[in-house]
Amino acid sequence: MARFLLREWEKLPIGEGPGQITEPLADRLAALARASAFAGAGEGGVLVHHRRDLQARGVVGVLAAPGVSLEILPKIDLPPEEASQGAAGVRRRLIHMLAVALDLRLDLGTVTALSWQTETLLDILIRIFADKLTDTLRRGMPRRYIGQKDDLPALRGRLDVTRQFTIHAVNPTRLACRYDALSEDIALNRIMKATLGHLARLTGSGALRGRLRELAFLYAEITDLPPAALRWDEVVLDRTNRAWGELLSLAKLFLKGRYQTTSHGAAQGTALLFAMDALFEEYVGRLVARALRGSAFSVTLQGGQLFCLSEIETARGVFRTKPDILIRQGAKVVQVIDTKWKRISARIDDPKQGVSQADVYQMMAYAQLYHAPRLTLLYPHHAGLAEEGLQGDFQITDHETRLETASVDVARGTAGVLAGLKGLLPDCMAWVGD
């Protein structure tokens, strides 16, 4: 299989030479990208198919079509001491972001340096899932009591009176019983079995495929269901099976998360994709909530829900707003943070820093609706900016409201991002770090 690697917004030339992709393979990847739910999103979808090249957009992940795979990684500038890691270091940072966004505690120490360097993002996530499932199964497969119906020679549980006096009215040797039996054939185990089968078809690694099939052997007695038929609503997590919570989250990521799997027509292949703007928003939002935990402030993600306008005749609201992050002290909104997965420039290069005028208008609307004295447009830090943190400080004309641009360095990992956020959050908070 031909394997290619791009960063966001980079181009892969089409041709017959080294480092180029042939036209038939480019067509397969482009068709798969067009079949994605992200087609048209992320500033132009997953890929743009030009005559001379394929260009990645603001969506990252893995596309795999017959005979070819393309991995798209985010543009994250690693610190100098890690710059030599290249794609391996970026994969590690991306998976850290996914872990925070999905509220997972992943043991990445089991992933070898060679795996980070040679495996795709998809195979690394599959390896993490297999390791975690192996470890959790050592403590036993979860079981629950499930209601059963059976006709038995002796009473078990309670008698099904209606069935007894209709079906067995003339056969008193059989009793219609209703009882609870401890069973492993439950919704949680069915989801794990379906995930193993799904991943075995996705991975391009023979070793990983063999390992997944070995794990699937342990689920031989569990009902085999297609992903669409799984009953996620029947899963019950309690103190007896709490350890399965993170595996369930990973299963959702693979089976019903923000990615697509297609296997028909011109779009034959598989895809594991993430919109970086949505991932960055969730990542920062969860870390802001973690940072302010135990303080006098509360955090709401994608909340607010106030309308920009109201119809005069009906008072019906239109143009609902959903700020990324609202920080409140009591009932008062003290700060609105909107995350943008874009690269801004240094003030010396451009007084506006390349900030979108539409983004500024959006923040001014938030100032009007939420009466917040402080507005923050938060961007990923990169090497072109002098220092992490506050990049621009402004005041809305004829108002006291402050609008600031700032950056946070996701290459520093969770602890570093928490430290970077400290200076961008309310000054009077009781700072709590994890």
C-alpha cells in the first residue's frame, strides 16, 4: 500500500515521481474525502482535488482507500528539544488532545518510540484500545442479571401466570418461569465485540489484526451485532464496571464518533477524521473547566444560547448564539472565550494579526448580549509569535469592554497548557492545578 503524510493545508503533488501520488490513487482519496461528513466543512472539507495536487484542509486523521492511505496531521510546532521527533511528536500531541477532549486517561507509555514514528494515528489508537481492553479483561468480563423466560419442570423465580394457564393449561409438568440470570451477553460486551471486529477490518497492520482477533475469541459466546444495531442506551456503568468507562468512550470514537466509514461505490475505503477547530475548542474548554475547579468561578461550554434578535410581532428569538466558553462568577458572565484553530501573525507584522473581521463582530455581539467585561479570542501558539499568552489587547470603542487576542501552546502538553491558561483567566480566582 502507498502511504502518504501531510500537515494541514499542505499539498501532495500528483504525478509519477518520488513523493508524488498517481492520478488513480488521488482520485480514490478524493472520492473518499467527498463522502465524508466533513465534506464542505473545515474551510473547504477534508481535501481539495486540484489538477496538479491534493491539498489538505482543516481536518486531520487518516483516509485509507484500496492501495493507498493518507495521514493528515495538525500543524503543531514542537519545542526545539523535540523537533527531531517530527510526525511522531505531533501524533503524540494530537492523541493527548483527544484524551482530554474525550475525558480519557490513556497510558501512552505502552506505545513504543518506533510505533509513534512508523504507525499512523489510526493504528496507534487501535493499539491503545487493544492494550486497555487486554488489561481490563484480566479482571474479568462484566456481567449483569438479565430477565429470562423459560418453561421448566420446577419453578425458578416467579410464575408467568398468563403463559402458564394458556400455553400449559393441559400440561402441568411444565412451569412458565420468569427469573433473572447472571449473563455476559450484555450491551457493553456486545459493543466491545463489535468494536474488535470493526477495528480488525480497519487496521493495515497484520500484527494488530491478529491481536484483535485473539481478543475477539474471548467474546465468542457474545451476540454478534452490526454497529447500527448496538444498544448504547442499555449500557449501565456502576461501581462494579467503572473501569470500562474509558473503553466505552474509545468504542464510541471508533463506531459512532466524528468520523466516517464507507465501503461502497467510488468512495470505497475507511476514514478516521477530526475537525481541528472542534477538537481545539473541546480541549481548551475542558482544561479551562479543570483550571477553575474549586474556585469562585463556573464554566459553561457551548452555553449561553441567547438570541441576537427577536421578532417584533411574535418576540420569537432568531440567530441563537453559542459562545465556546463562558466564565461566570455567580450569575454574572465575567469572560467569554472563543477558540479559533487558526494561525495569527505577530503585531509587528500586522496590527490586526490576521484576525478575521467576522470573528471580531461575533465577539462584539457577545459583549452586547452577555455583558461580559472581558472577551478573549484564543489561538494556537506557533513559532512565528514571540511569546505564548496575550498577543493583542484592545478596547471596544466608547465602551469599557476589553477584547484580547491570545495564544496557548498545545505542544507543551496538558500541564503546560494549564499553566499557559493561568494568565488568561480571571485574576482573582483561586488557582487550582491538577
